[in-house]
Amino acid sequence: MKILIVTDAWQPQVNGVVTTLVELVRQLQVLGHDVAVIHPGQFRTRACPGYAGIDLALFPGRRLGALMDAAGADAIHIATEGPLGWAARRHCLRRKLAFTTAFHTKFPEILHAALGVPLSWGYALFRRFHRPSAGVMVPTQGVLEMLHSRGFQRLRAWTHGVDTRLFALADPPVSCAVLGPLAHPVSLFVGRISYEKNIEAFLRLDVPGSKVVCGVGPLEAGLRQRYPNVHWLGVLPRHELAQVYAAADVFVFPSRNETFGLVMLEAMACGVPVAAYPVDGPLQVLADSGAGAMNEDLREAWCAALKVKRFEARDRALQFGWGRAAELFVSYLSVLPKTSRPVTNLSHKRHGLVQ
């Protein structure tokens, strides 16, 4: 099948949505599908206000339409609600092309935290975006139920996966050149240093050992100044990130506004137990597996997670394979009738479509 994915989140951006989509494309190709990706790198862009490292396409409509027509896709998936997502939505509605969408990030909560935008306004906008979708893919049952209560329709539960070869079991924790010698236990946070991650709950945590933060974001400069004893690593290549996970004793996931939390799976795949609040994301990823601990007192969760055997965390991660996630994704796609597909002899390569 020829699958077209339109996304505002793509490399070189570094976040969970990009990781999810890159892994999804790789697995779809393994399954024999022909995948094209339309992303911001194919357009003039400007930095997203307040979010360094995230570039948004400027006025993409005409070029986006040409790229979508050139793809000659059997199915169209709009992955994000940014400028490219809205332009792709308009193009599909204008051409009467069915499409699916995904809800990856609780942006209404981000807008509320960063700009004070009422949650009801944010969800009203997103409800409008997803209303024409043939299927809205969401990563957990908890998020599905929340969106259903807010009036979203045609919701589809779609889990994510983890690369268990790259993120391999390290039992006991191994030394890491990126970190150097650190006092154990090593507590790790990986993710964007932004409003929705609630990272200060981790930074304020009164626990022994060392704290490590891997990531960048709009709050980074201020937090670096206020917490100089934390080891700040910035963004690392994926193979170095795997080494950092393998050196940690506990992974702390302080966010209360996640749709999934892929970094938890990456940590668990390396044998690192997770300490988190009992909220959406951790509730589904950890469940009752014993791969970590959840508590409204994050320090109590940290103490309990430190007692978890590393192979138990790894065993839980092994239940999240990308093969099953990709097959589920394909099953939710809306295949276009042949008569409605644009007829073109233009190649993907000529139009800059990622293969």
C-alpha cells in the first residue's frame, strides 16, 4: 500500500512524536508498504514561538497540495495539528479525500500552561480539526476516554512501541562516557524541558545520588541557573542516549499531561524502573507490571522504583513491539477508492517526498 503521512513533527526535531513517526515509517517499510512523508523541511519555516528547535511551515497550502497529489497515495494520515496538518486537512476536504489523524500531544494543556489559553478553547479547536477524520488514533485507553468525554468521535486506540535492540538491558547499570563518574543512585529525566513536562517536580526531589537531565526546551536556561548541581546533557544522538539510560538507576517521569510517554519504554527496555505519578501515560505503560512505581508522592514512587529488579522493567518493555503497532496503524487507515486518487506520473523523489 502507498501510505502518505503529513506531519509538522519530523527530524531534526527531537521529541517523542518524531521518534514515534520515524519508527512507524521504518516498520511500515519492513512490512512492505511504500511510505512518503511530507514534513516541514520541504517548506519555508520559522521557529515556533517559545519552542526553540521546532520549525513550522509558512503558508504551505499550494506546495503541500502539489506534494499530496504527486504522492498518489492509497491512504492519507495527518499526524499533527500544526500548519501542515491544517493545510492537509483543507486539501483533503476540498478533494473529498478520506484521511485519518492522530492525537499525540495534549497541546491544549501546553497552551494553557504557557499562554493561559482556557482548556475549553484549545479542545474546541482540536475537536474541529479532528471532526472530519475517518479515525483519530490515540495512544492509550485513558486518552481515548478523555477525548470521548470532550466530544471527539471515531477514536481508535493505538499503542506505540520501542526499539528493544537499540535500548538493550543493562543489569547492573553500566558506566557511561557521556556522564563520567557519578554518585549512585543516578536519577534520570529525558524529554523536552517545557511547560507540560512538570520537570521541576523532578529537580526539587529530595533524594540521594545524582540527577541527570537529557533534553532541551524553552525552560532550560532558567532551570540550569536554579539547579546547577544537576547534570544537564542537552540533546544526544540515539546511541548515546541508550548509554545514558543504561547508566541510570531510576527513571523519573514527572509529567501529568502525557498521552503516552515513549521515554518510559526506552528506559524500561534498558532495565531502568520508572517512578511516576498515577496519571495517563504511566497508568497504561506501567499498569500493574511491577516495572516501576506510581505514587502521588513522587519521592515515595522513587524509593519504591529503586527496589524493582531491572529484568522486570525490561520484561514489560518487551510487550511493546513496533510490529504490532504498525499493523494496528494500517488497519485503521481509510483506503481511498481508486477513482478518487490523483493521477500523476511525477515521482516522489522529484517532489521531495521522504521515502
